[in-house]
Amino acid sequence: MAPARRSYTRASEAERREDLILATLDCIAEVGIQGATVRQIANRAGVTAGLIRHYFTGKDQMLEAAYRAVMDGMTQTAIEAAREDEAPRARLRRFIIANLTPPVTDSRTLSLWAAFISHIQTDPNFAAIHRDNYLAFLQEVETLLLAFFDERGTALSPKQCRSFAISLNALIDGLWLEGTLTADLFDEHELADAALASVEALLRLTPGELTSEK
Amino acid sequence: MAPARRSYTRASEAERREDLILATLDCIAEVGIQGATVRQIANRAGVTAGLIRHYFTGKDQMLEAAYRAVMDGMTQTAIEAAREDEAPRARLRRFIIANLTPPVTDSRTLSLWAAFISHIQTDPNFAAIHRDNYLAFLQEVETLLLAFFDERGTALSPKQCRSFAISLNALIDGLWLEGTLTADLFDEHELADAALASVEALLRLTPGELTSEK
DNA sequence: ACGGAAATTATCCAGTCGTATAATAACGGC
DNA sequence: GCCGTTATTATACGACTGGATAATTTCCGT
């Protein structure tokens, strides 16, 4: 008696990996990283648990890939918001706003970010991923700032630029974190508005220079 | 043949609970929340695993207590740094500095904070604890700001005060987070100095008003 | 169409998890 | 100094974990 086996279709390595990573993120977002077991993940991806070890050396490596995907997603949407074909002021504004409105400001995104953050301390691979993303983000902010101050006709030393970038980044991170964690306290645009006004002050611009619509 | 049983000493409920919570935090800091199992925790506390359920209804409740302990510790050291018996400017400065120097800026503290943060999304009890602490922190900042601007002779509407507090809090949080996560990029005082200068700008003070030593 | 490589499933395994329960040791009251 | 209360230990349990292995199905090249 031949046992009835599940029928399945083969998939390319690329999409299978992506499916697994997406399923991992779904699991983490819904049940936390504790509940993101290989069986749950496989189940959500529509495959069986054993397959995971066919594409990843182990669960840990898959989690790393998932973390990379989350961080790339966050920085990418923000960076893409600062499109090249606009004036520096507009780009800076869009960048700030993008970081403090959906989909970045989103409880799912926060869940994912939070789930991984604690691994940075213990796992050097996670630390490296974080570091890369942080520096890339910082670099993007510095580029935006340089262009902005250039357009404005104000000199900006590299040292001051970096210093601004660090503070600006911290401000955005903090607003994002608390604003998303305690989402019910802030409405949609409140966060972004607060950020624009704060950045304006942070860079010691004249009031309205960043906040005014045009 | 009587089996040799472990000898032990009874402890008061208060200290036993504290021991267990401290052991929980040690575990989390060293092996992450995943590795903080009841057996590990009990082992580190010098008791057996079963005892945990004698003081807590379950592991979850113990984790909540531990989270409360961490957050209280963080806010408490910061608030205590802003001693009542000093001038508003000095208190504000000390408050900011305290939040960006050890023991708050400490990889262990970050580990603990990070380990719990993801639970806020799923567990309403954790969400409540976070919310309480966030609001308490915000309140403290508002109080400090009001006193500071009063001393300075500048008017400050409640609305603006709250807005300042939110941004200031976000800035501190962000600097704390990134500065501690990527500790090797910043040296001891760099973080606090950056914070003072940024807050100065954020509140639109004149340069040196907060940063200068006296 | 068919044969072979390999993607996928099915099953097993040793370990660990949190929790429940019963036995026992410690301590305070008398 | 004993006795009852209870804090603590010891052990057992069922569920679940990530990983290993072997069987089987799919699909591509010919």
C-alpha cells in the first residue's frame, strides 16, 4: 500500500528562498520570534519543515536573511522617497516624512525590527547587518544635508555635517520608535510634522524653512 | 534508603522574588530571552525550577516583573540625576547626561531593554508597562523644561512644552539606542555632548546656553 | 517517453521547554 | 523539644523544538 504523499511543485531557488523569508516575517510579526518555529514557518510557506534546511544551513541563517530583508526594506523606502530629481529641500523633507509615515511607521514593521534588535547584542552576524544599515542611513542623511546646505548657500564642515546627521538620525529613530510603539497617542501626520519642526530647529534654520509647504 | 535531598534555607518572600528577578535579568542579558528558561533562571538564583511557580503564576508573569524592574531602573537613575536641590539649568543638563552615560548607556541595559521591547506588541501587559514608563518620562521632561524656561524668563505654552518634550525624548532615545548599539563608534562623552548641543538647538537656545560648563 | 538529478516530503530522534504534583526539609509558635 | 505550616525540592509529563535521514516525487535534458 503506497502511502499517500503530498503533491508539490518545484520552485526556483530564488522564489523559494523569498517565500520562506516572507513566511518567516509573517510568523515573527504575528506570534513573535519565539513562535516563529521552523514548523510554523514552513507551514505558512506551504512546504514542510525539512525544506528549510535545504535552502539554509539552519534556522539561524534564515533569520539573518530575514533581518537583512527587513532592514533593507526600511532604508530602501526612505531612500527612494528622496528621489534624485527634486530640489534638495524637497528631498530632505520627503526623506524625513517617509521615515515617519506608513509603511515605515507601521506596527508590523516595528514588530519585525524589535524582534531582531536583541540579537544584535549576541550574534556578530546580526551586529554586522545592523552596523551596515546604520552607516548607510547615516551616509544618506549626510548626502541630503550637504546638498541642502549647498543649495541654501551655507557652509557646512564635514565634522558638523556628521554631527548633524547623527542627531537627525537619532531624532528620527526615536520618533519612529515611540510613535509606533505608542501609536494611539499620535495621529497620522503629527509625527512627521513634529519631526520637520524639530529638524528645523536642530539644524538651526529659520522657522518655516523646512516646515512650510513650499 | 532516604534519598539525599538538597539542603536549603528559607527566604522572605520579598528577597526571594528579587533574587528570582535579578537572576532572570542576568540570564536575559547573557543568553537572550530565548535562553532565559525557568531552569536556567532557577539555577542562577540558586534554587530549583519548581520554586518559580511558587512566587509567580507562571513564567510570563515573572518576565513582566523583570521588565518593570528594568524600566524602573532606567527612568529612576535618570530622574534621580535631576536632583531637586539644583538650578533648573543644571537639572536639565544632568538629566540629559545621565541618560547618555553609564549605567544607562550600557550594553547590558540595552540587552535587557531590547529583549523586552518586542513583547510590547503582543502582550497587553507589557504594553501597559511601556506606556506608563513613557508617559512618566515625558512628564519628567516637561517638568524640567517648564522650570528651565521659567528660570530663563521665556514663556512656554503647554502645547509647545509637550511638543518639546516629545522631540527631546525621541532625541535622547535615539542617541541612547544607536550609541549603545554601535558603542564602538562613540566614546564616553561624545554621546552626551552631542545630546546637549542638539537639545540646545532643538529648544532654540543661544549656542552655549546649555553646553557651556557653567 | 524515459532516466537521472535534486527538490520536497515524511519520519525519526534526542533534547528541552513550561508546568503539575507529591515528597520533604525548614522554620516559627507553643 | 515537638508540631504544624509552608517554602522548597524532586520527579514526572506531554508538547514542542531544531536537526538528521531516507523515501519519493517532480521536472529537465535527451
